[in-house]
Amino acid sequence: MIIAVYPGSFDPVTNGHLDIAKRAARLFDRVVMAVFDKPNKRLVFSSAERVALLREATAAEPRIEVATYASLTAEYVRSIGAHAIIRGLRATGDFEAEYQLAQINQTLAPEIESVFLMAGQKYAAFSSSMVRELASLGGDVSWLVPPHVALALQRVYTHRPAEGSG
């Protein structure tokens, strides 16, 4: 069985993330969407909430599972016996950062391959941070995230001031 890990903060999971995961599931026997538990950024959702939102979003995808981790990605990938790290690329700006991460991971775990999938055209222009900002300002994010994620964002931002406001 060939296992791939698709790591990320997934705060929130977007339709673009899900597109990459579903496409990766056509290439690998199992894809683990691994929620990084301790990213160095302000989060909207806790790890438990991100996992729950992801599990609901991937419930109909038998080859995709959801887990959390708090170690180096290469260590986590090795610990579950995976063979690849999946990363999505939206635009040329993503490439340099992803290339650097791939080089580090290759040094830490040369037996693990980094596999890059290009974002689908309709998903290439937006990120989780853009979704959060749009939601924080009361914008409609229903076309960017699954319906249950849009509702979760709406609940969060009706009780919290907009991002960037002080």
C-alpha cells in the first residue's frame, strides 16, 4: 500500500485543498490529510475543530483520512509508513517556498518523495488566509469552502471582530 501525506494547517479547509486531496487519492492507495497541530500562525479553529471540519468534508472519500501531528512533517510521514508528501501549488510564488521545504524534507528523509500537484484553475487564486479575511469582513465564502465550513466561519466571525481591525 502506497501512502501519501498531505500536511497543512487547513484553517479552514478550502475546496482547493479538497481538490488536491481527491486528485492525490487517484494516485495513491491512501492519502492522510495531516493537520499540523502547532503552526506558527494565528488560528481561527482549534486542532479538534479543523480535524472535525476536514473529516466531514472528506467523509465520502474512502481513500482519504484525517489525522493530526505536532512533529516535523518528515518525521510524521516516516512514522506512519508513508512514501510521499503531497503539496499543492497555486502560482509561481508558491514554488520557491515549497521547493525549500522539499529540500529540507529530502535531507531529513531521503526515502520520502515530495509530490506537487498544480491547483485546479478555479482554485488557483485563493488561499485559506484569503478565505478567513473575506469571511471576517462578512463576505460570502460559500463558493470557496464546503457548506459546513462556511457555516463554521460565519459562526466564528459573528462573535469576533474582523481580522486586521484593532
